[in-house]
Amino acid sequence: MDTRSPRAPRRAVLGAIAAATLAAARSAAAQTDAEWLRVVAAARKEGRMTLYTSGVGSTFHKDVGRLFEQKYGIRFEVLEARASELRERIRSEQVAGRFLGDVHHNGATTTALMLADGNFQPHGGIPNAARLLPAYVADDVRVPSNVQSYGLLVNRNLVKPGEAPRSWKDLLDPRWKGRILSDDLRALGGGSVFFFVMHDAFGPDFHERLAAQNLVFSRDIRNDERRVARGEFPIYIPQLLPYFTQLKGLPVDFIVPQEGRPYVRFDLAVLRNAPNPNAARLFIHHFLDVESQLVYANAGFDPTMQGVVDRASLEVRALLDTKVMGTTVVERQNAMLELAKRIYK
Amino acid sequence: MLARRTLALAALGLLLSFLSVYPMAMLLYGSLHSTPPGMAGEFNLAGYRALFERDNLQVMWNTVGISLAKTVLSMALAVLLAWIVARTDTPGRGTLEVLITLPFFIPPILTATAWGMLGNPQVGSINLAWTWLTGAEKPLVNVFSWGGVVWHMMQYSTPFLFLFIVDAFRAMDPALEESSRMAGASRTRTFFGITLALMLPVTTSAFILSFIRGIESFESPVFFGTPAKIEVMTTKIYHLIHHQSQPQYQAATALAFAAMALMFLLVVWQWRVLGGRSFSTVTGKGYSPNVMRLGRLRWLTFGICVTFFLLTVALPVGQLLLSSFFQFFGFYQRDMLTLDHYRNVWASREVWRALGNTMLLGLMGATATMVLGGIVAYVAGRTRWRGRRLIDALAWLPWLMPGMVLGIGFLWGFAMLPGWMPLYGTLWALLLAYVALATPVAVRVMTSAYAQLSFDLEECSRVHGASWWQTLWRILVALAWPAFAVGWVLAFFGIMRELSASILLYSAGTEVLSVVMLKMWSGGKPEEVSVIGLFMMVLVLVFRWLQLVLIRRRISTL
């Protein structure tokens, strides 16, 4: 029986993160080319690798997986489930001693909670991690893989160019009352990220006033984009940038307000007792290769590696060059969800 | 003989317990423990105490109100449609029967999307047409409302109820109705006093199943209720599990058990209503189904069926079909015409693999479910064996638990099995979960069918020297065959659509169609989901056509 605390208290999360960071420095220093070649050979011998990802329906990890298969001849398998389902599934499997997955790919917050629950093992060193952008730091367990960010989606037939919000605060303009479609700000996901970041930037007063705008909540994110495009609502918040890039041809614009884009980092980690630990390590290394990172960058994700944005398509680069604004912090997430429930009744 | 029977009953009880009690026990543990199985925590009643908070009481009230409204309305409509198809000379009844059942087989998320486009108050096609025609400023319909939730649910419950009722109407010996008419009762009085009264086992079973399904319904309230701030039990459970930084399994499972207790009371009520009364309408005497001649009124009944079809199938499916040929759902511009969605689905390795898995699981699962359901229904309804009530109750259990919660019970249950039972992560785990989930419907279908068969048929067979198995096969199975076929189709398509357990039990390589459709939907490809939905509808048409042909052939040889 696993006896770890289920609540992942703040001390446990911080402790786990600190230990992982220290160990990362040691393992990176110990890495040599010869050692890595042995890892690659062992990975080929293992012959397969299973990714557990919360990117349900995303094609990008599959593209990265195909490149991995072509490059190393190692079979790539993937299991997709929503973040909470994935977490519970991994927990149940590990408690029962069934270790089926190799690499975990999920948002940084869920990954931090799972780190505290002991769901991962040290990766043993990833050569490509040395070329991560300074803003993203890998530790002994977690490796930042990609970043998804949010802006505003507006219907250009309903919102004249001069009227489009330039600041997040422009959403408080009375003209938008009852006309903003929104992800549920009281629920985990893009809505809670938006709530968190706006709260930290503008204080609770911003949300009190935004609640008075009578936002219409919906959780069917992919359909909500279309509802705005069809003219049901002029504005949708918060719009995921990678999803916007798939709406080419529809009468919608993506707006990055002057304060910037809220964002969420995604991490890769090797699952505890992974059946193919070398292939897992090699896959993480491969995920940070420029060609893999370009798959994500061209789709609108911020890459975590150096030298990638410059090679992305011009259209996407213009958006990725805008500034990022802030993100969530695992230790305050519950408090923020509670506050959101109180404000947006 | 007694020892063999006891042994067989024990084996049946064990199998049903494994399929229903075992995952439920896991969930009960989850509702009484502060953490899920395998994690340190404490036993407490916090989850159950939270049920009495005002928010939760409101949620329960909404749930019961919506489900009751949709079940009553659907039942009235389904009885009318079933009567028209089975007992009147309305033109084109065979075709109408297939068409009326179609909505049940369309993935709810697709019709929800279609109705979102048809009936939203701002730019919905119906409202645009209304304002253009009348010059009105206010919209005619708003699907994002209480009524919208009920309407969308009705599109599924009406054909579901219809499927239950239509064969019972058909299998009814009209002698009793004729006696009523000869005794001077009017047509209306005969219909309500004899026809409907004889249908009581079927209608109450179907009503309860549909009411429970309404309580467990997720897509309609999440799609049309959430924007209108209407919360029901399933959306609350979903919120507790998926929208918290730490999933609240204790609160979610406690809420599910509260719903289950309510539903169990309903089932007990049904047992009491039907207990000790005879509803046999199929006896050893020959009869020919009585068809009422409606004269010119038959065009009215025809119109009612066609209107139902137009509203629930033609409108939303037409929208899906149209959209499947355009780059984006709902954008009908010439430069966006494409066959890419069909090409993508055709070329997808994942779709073909999932289709293979789903067909295999559907065929095996539906057959196993109907065999199990037939046996359980026989034991519960046609014998006086000790323990028969327990067997019936065990088979009911999975129906009383919302799918998304039961899925977690299966995950916990299969993952925690000892190492020598390696079910987890295999197709077998999915098969067992599907059998457990579909058995309650199979039992209800077969119980209702058996209830219409007179005991003298069995007695006659035994008196003439037939063995128990021969009697079961040659009399009961032969006469209940149309119901078996209906149950099989319901189970097959129930399996095809099942998502809650599938998403938690599938593994790399054992994907099923519902999981692939969820992935496509989440990946922003509703057009490709439409293509698969349309394919499923073609499959339904083929299955239903085959079923009706076989039933007719069978009936003509009886």
C-alpha cells in the first residue's frame, strides 16, 4: 500500500522540487557521449516506448512519435486521457504494481502534484536539456517540453478593428456585457489559468467587475471557438493560441493584449518503474530536438529550446514574439479555485 | 437436481457480483474514505454530510425535475408512436419503425452541436428564419435553457422507450381488447383500460430505465444547461472529478451513491406494483395481430411519425451530413467544400484499429450480455428458486450508478486484481465492463418479453416430455426472440457509444471508436466525428433492417 499523503501539501511539493533540481545538476555534469551512446543502444534493444499524455486529440505528439520511430527504429505507442483521468490511472496502476507507461506528458501543475505523490523516477540525464531556454529549467525528474498560452478570440465581423480589446481590462467595457463567451473560470483548465493570472496582475477587483459582465460559461472549448466564428458571441476568453492556428479561413482574430499572454508549461517525466527506461530517456531527448520542437512551434506552442522560434513560420513567429504574462502556481491553486467559485456564482 | 441448481445459481451470483458488486465495493470504499484505494487516509462521512448542503440539494432537485419531465413526455410520445407503428394501418409503418429509432444511435455530442447551431438565440437557423418571417425581435427558441436540456434528452429517450414498447404492442393477443369492445367499452377506454394496463410490466420497466438514464445523462445538461447555470448531478460529479486540482472522489462517489439509493427505491416500487399480477398476453391459443383501420386518420398518424423523424433526425443529421462536406462545421461557403474529412477518416490507422476492436467487443459483448440477461430474467421471473430476487438485484446495480463514476470503479477494481488475473489493460477488461453495463437493459428486455408468455406454454412442453433446456430453447427463446434481437441491438450500440469506462480502461492498441471520437472532438475535428457518426447511422440502418427482416421471417414461421 502506498502511504504517501494524497493532498500533496506545500512542503512535500517544494521538497520534491528542490531535491529534483539538485540532483539534475549532478546528473548533467556526469553525462558523457559514451554513456549516451550506451543509452541509445539500450533503448533500441528495448524496442518500444509508451507515452502517457493529457494532450487528448492532439496530433503533435504523434508527429514527434513518428519522427522518433523513423530516427531510432523504436516503436512509439501513446495513451491519451484527460489530465485528471491520466493522473488517477497512473496512480491506480502504480499502487497495483502494474507499470505500463514510460513517459508522462502533462501540465506543470499536475506534474508537480504527481512528483510529490512519487509517480516518477529520475530520468538520469538528458543531453538536450543543456540547451533549454533560460526561462525553463529541467530538474532530475521533469523536463519542460512546450508551453501553451492564451489570448482573446474575436469575431472580426462583429468587432470593428478600433473596438477590439487591447488590454485585458477592456473586457470590463459595458459594451461587452452579456456578450463574452468564456471557459469556466471556476474549473481547472484554461479558465482557471486566466483567473489566476488576472488576479495576480490586477487584483480581485478585476474579477468582481468581470463577473458583473455576466460571462457565459461553457466547457466545450473546441466548439466554443466555432460559436464565436459563427457570430453567436463577439469574444471568447481565454483562447488557446495553438487552437487558433487551426481556425484558418474562419472570420476570427487572435488578440494578444498589451499585458501579454497567460501561459502553462508542459513537462515530460519518466514514470516510476517504467518498463523501457532507456527508450523513455531517449524520447525526452528527442522531444527537445529542433525538429520536434518545430512541430510544436509551428502549431503555436512556445518552444522550450533555444534556436527554434527563429525557424518557425513567419505567421506564428509574430505571435510567439509577443510577451508572456504569468502562470499558475501549484501551492495556491486550490485557494484560487475557491475564490473563483465565490466571485463567479 | 437441487445441488446442481444451487451450484448454477451460485456461479451466476458470483459472476454478477464480480461484474457489479466488486466495482461498486471499490466505489463505496471511495465514498467512505478520504482518499482513493491505495492511498493513506481516514474513514469518515464527509462526502455524505456534504450532500445536505444547499447547493447539492438544488442539484438533486434539478436532476429529478429534468429527468421526470423528459421521461413523462417521452413516454407519452413513445406509446403513441409504438401504437401507430404496431397496431394501426398507417402507411409505410416498416420504414417508419426504422426511422423513428434512428436518433437513439446518433452520438449525443453531434446532435447537441447541431441543435446548438439550430436553436441558439443569437444566430440559430430556426431563430433567424423566425425573425425573417415574422419580424419578431425576440428569438423563438433558446436551446440553452431548461427546456433545451429536456428536448435534447427526449430525442434519445423517445426512441429508447419506443424500442421497448413496440414489440410488446405487436406481441399482444387482441382477444382481450376485442372482449372489451364487445362488452361495450369505447376504443379510448379499451386502449387505456386494457391495452395500456397489459403493457404495465413493459411500460414501468421502460419508464424506470429511462428515468434513471435521465438522471445519469451528461451531454445534454453539460451542453445546454451549463451556459444557463443549470447544474445536475452528473455535471456536478464531473466537476468534482475533473475540474479540481485534487479530484474529489469521495464527494463524487457519495453523490453517486445518493442517486443510486433514490433509484433503487424506484425499482423496489416497481416490484411492488407488478408483484403477483399476471400480464400474459401470449398464450397457447393462436392469434393474429390486430391492426386498427384508421381510414383517413391514418394520414394524420403518418404525419406525426414523419414530423418526429424530421425534427429529431432530418434536421440535426442533415446539418451533420452537410457539414461533413465543408472544411468547418456550419460554414457553408463554396470555397470550403471538401472531401478531406472522409479521406482523413478513411486513411486513419487509428480509426480502423478502433473500429475492429469495437466490432469485436460489440459482437461478443452484445451476445454475451443477452445470453446472461436471458438467463437472469428467466431465473428472476419464471422460477420460484430461492435467491432469484438477489440475482435480479445484482444485475440491476450497474444501471443505478452514473457511468463516469462506475468507470472509476472498474479502473480501481481491475487494476487491483491479483497478478494471476491480468485483465487490466486488455480487451477482456473492456468486454467485462461492457457486459456489466449492458446487462440491466438485457434483463429488462427479456423480463418484459417473458412476462407476456403464459406459463401454460412451458407446462405443456414439459408434459409432452421436453427437457428443461428444450423447453427453454424451443418455447421461451423461440417466442422471446424478437425481444432478444431488440436487446441485442440496444446492447451492441450501447457498447459502441460507451465512453466513461472505455476512456479509463483502454490502453495503447485497444482503443475503441468512442475513445477515438473523443480524441477527434478534443482535437477540434467535429467534422471527422460527424463522418464516423454518419457511418454509425448507416450501420444502424443495416442492423435494424436485418433485424426486422429476420423477425418477420421468424414470426411467419411460428
